[in-house]
Amino acid sequence: SYGFVYGLFFALLAYNFMLFVGLKNSTYLYYAIYLSLFLLANISYTGHGYEWLWSNYPSWQLRLNPLLMFCFSTSGLLFASKFLNLKTAFPYIYRIVINGCILFWVLLTLAILSNNHLISLLLAFTFMFLFSGTMVMLGIISLRAGNRSAIFFLLAAISAIVGTAITTASVWGIIPINPLMFRAAEIGMMLDAILLALALTNQFQIAQQEKNQAVLMARIDPLTNLNNRRAFYELVTPIWETGLRNNRGISLITLDIDKFKAINDTYGHGHGD
């Protein structure tokens, strides 16, 4: 089952990294980093990292859990800021998110330097809880502001926070613990990763539609819906070049309405249009 989980995340990670390389869109890189840090945090939390990678360094295992949880949560907030364009759309919220991350990182650094493992873990779980709630809040704000891709982002954030809440409650003894409850965070994160991949796809489709519409509008006169000067040159150039190659003449008809200014001056530009 862990092989299935890790395989899914590795596939999404590799796919989005290749999209970043191909499209030069840094949002895909932020998402790939977010997935990779979740993988590292998970193998540290489950003990697989200690078993497979750093079994000779038990002191690392004590410090890596809270550190990787912090890294994972921070990368998620950075991805959200990039994906939802917080810096431009909501600069005040963006500053709160960044300053909050800095504050918690300062507190974690102090806890690690003082060798207080319990405080480090409490800070890590608190930060993850706040991270999950913040992701939901950012999704709601962006959706209400008209960001169509935010619906997938919001569903992903809800999946993650529900899974994390169930796992946390079972670990703390609030609800009975069993393998399903203990791994609810992984299930939630799997849904989160899939829905965020759909959100990225939806955002790309919307951007392509807007780009195509912008290109179309740049070639069309908004009053008459006829091709404008830009489109004229694009369409006529190959015809002109064909005529030159084949030594054929080209005819052009121009049409104008005489004394049109008098119509605008007499009845106004609305009637003239």
C-alpha cells in the first residue's frame, strides 16, 4: 500500500516537473517541490526513511520529523500563493502568510537549538493545522473573488485538512486509533494531490482560452466584428507573395462613405456607429 502511495506521488512529481521544464511555468515547479517534501515528511513520519536511508543516524530522526513537517507546510503555502496569485490579487493576505511562516520558522529554530524535541513537535503539528486551515481559507477567498480554478484547490484543501484532522485526533487519543485512522492523512493528501493536479490543468486550460480569445480580439474590429488592419496584413501577405511568385495581378477594392463626419456631428457617434 505504501508502494502505491509513493508511486502515485512520484508519478505526479515527475509529470509536473516535466511540465515545468517544457512550459517554463514556475507554478508546476512549486507543486513538484510540495509533493516531494510531502514524500520526505511521510517517509520520515512512518519510519521508512530511518529504515531505508539514515538508519545510522538516529539523532536525525528526532529532528527531521518536525523539520520536514515545517518544510512541507511552507512549500504548500508558497504553492498556494503562486497558484492563486496572492501577491497581486490579495497583497495583504500574502504578507500575513509570509510573515506567519517566518515567525513559526524562528520559533522552530529556537526549539531545535535548545534541543527541546517536544516543543518542536508541538510547533510542527500546530503549524500543519494552521497550514491546512489557511489553505481552505485561501481557496474560499479566491473562489469568491472569481478564480474559477479555486474550486479544485478548495476541494483539495478540504480533503487534506479532513485527513490530517482524523490522523491527529487518532494519535492524540480523541478517537480510536486503527490503521485506517492513522493513515487518513495520507489518503487525504492523495486526494489533495490529484485535485491540485486537476486545478493546474484547469488553470492551464483557462489561460489558453483567454490567450486564444485575446489573439482573436486583437484581429477583430469590436464594432463590426470584421477583420482589422492586423488581420488584413496576416491574410493578405501570403496572397501577395503568391501573386509575385506567379507573376499574377491582384485587385483591391476600397469602400468609403462620403461626408460621414457630418452624421457623427449631427446625430452623435452612437448613431454614426
